[in-house]
Amino acid sequence: MIDKNKFEKIKYEHGEYASWAIWADQGEKPKSNIGDLSVLDPEINTELLTLLKPEIIFVALNFSRGEGIKKPFSNFHDKNPRGTDFKIRYAFKDSPFWGGYMTDIIKNFVELKSKNLMNYLKKNKSFEKENIKLFLKELNDLEVKNPTIIAFGNDTYDIIKRNIQGINILKIPHYAHQINKEKYRTQIQNILKF
């Protein structure tokens, strides 16, 4: 749980690339309602602030498509037909991780192929360090001691591990991995033990 002031500060400071692991319920199709951001509005969803768990922090690599973020907290709520964010919703629905904070380790860098981004980081180490500073600012703004960091995929995990010591970090498969939502949830349950 966080208070309204902290929620608004996070939205203002980090809403361009961050969000929360809360989604509208699925409708008839697996991707239906995935982009419904009304669930992240405390004026509409009056229970929202009590559901948020800033001590759980999901971290992905970067934006994968050129549209970027048009509304605060729309990252990880991609209504694009090619998006796979619906698998995250399915994997964490009714779990202790529902309501966690979500962000990218590399901010505002659009690249579909993670290999290309990793090659860029190898050649531009200062860019990686700048992004680590932004990530640490997020952690500071969340005001959480001993957060649990959950990295989506190997690349994200490796970036965090090589830059931040003494942090509790777990690695789970990336939601874009070619697997159906049921198998993805099973994998996540086995790793995170819920």
C-alpha cells in the first residue's frame, strides 16, 4: 500500500516508463481490456492504493515498439495486437505479486531485438550507468527497504546483477517468450513459489 501523495509522485516522475501489476479483468479474449487504465486511477478504482505493493518490483529490459508511452502507467498495459502483456496479467492474477511496481531497466530506448540493445550497451557503458542511476532513483522514490526485484529475462537480470550489489533479485522468463499463457503462469508459479 502507498498513500495518494506518493502514488502521484511516482506517476509524475516515472509514469512515462513505469506502471503497476494491476489490470482490468479479461473479457472474452485473452488480450481484452489489457489497455484499460481506469484500474490505475484511484478516483475510479477506490481500492487501488490498498492493492499496490511497492516492495515488489518487476523489471523488464526496454520499450519494444516505436509508439512509446502515450499515457502515464500504460507501459505493461499494451493494447497493441502484437503485445504480450496479457500473459503477465494472467500469470499474476490472484497471486501475492499482484499490485507490484513495474518498470524498465533501460528507459526510453525503443528496440524490439534485445540483442541489438545489449550490443549498444556494450559500446555505450555510460548509457547503461545513466539508466542504473534512474532505476536507483525509482527505488528511492518508492521508499522501500529491501525490495524484491523480479527481472523479466536474462538480459535484465544480468544488467541489474552487474550494477547493483546487495539486492534481492529473482529471474523469471520474459513474457514475450513463445509460450502460451497457461504454461507461462505455471513456470512463474514454480519459480516464485506461489
